[in-house]
Amino acid sequence: MKRVYQSTVAMVITVLLCMAAPVQAGDDEETLRKARDITDRVLQRFNSRRAELKANPARIPGVIADIIKPVFDFSAMASSAMGRHWRKASAAQRRSVTEA
């Protein structure tokens, strides 16, 4: 259980920091500030609910969804990950991949 919690936290932090990496190259301080703000908010939420999330790691996505959903274009990321297969997928399949 502890390993799942740690892996999930590490994955979320990595994604948020990767989002900030291209920004550093362009020196866009506002975007970098937003990335840091989001990362801080996610970490604060994890820390304030640490015991609950360790006991039930399946709750992690729901706990941070309201913070990260407005920031990431999950449809675009799913499309990019699927590549040429995205065009062949039905609308239901695309929704399923995007939600996953």
C-alpha cells in the first residue's frame, strides 16, 4: 500500500515538473509560477490527507482532480499518446482512453 502511494505521488510530481521544464527554456516566469503553484497545492493536499491516502490510494485521483483537470488537456495528451490509432478509435474509445 505504501509503495502505491509513494509511486502515485512521485508520478504526479514528475508530471507537474515536466510541465514546467519547457517553460524554463523560454523564461516564461508566469507559466513557471503557475506550475509551481499547482505543484505546491497538490503537495499540500497530499500532506493534509496523508493517512487517508496511505490507507486508500485509490482515492488519490479524486483528491487532486479539481486541481489538475483545469490545467491539463487530457484529450490532447491521449491523442498524442495514441498517435495514428486515435483517428481510428470511436468516440467511446477515445473517451475511455482519455478518462484512463
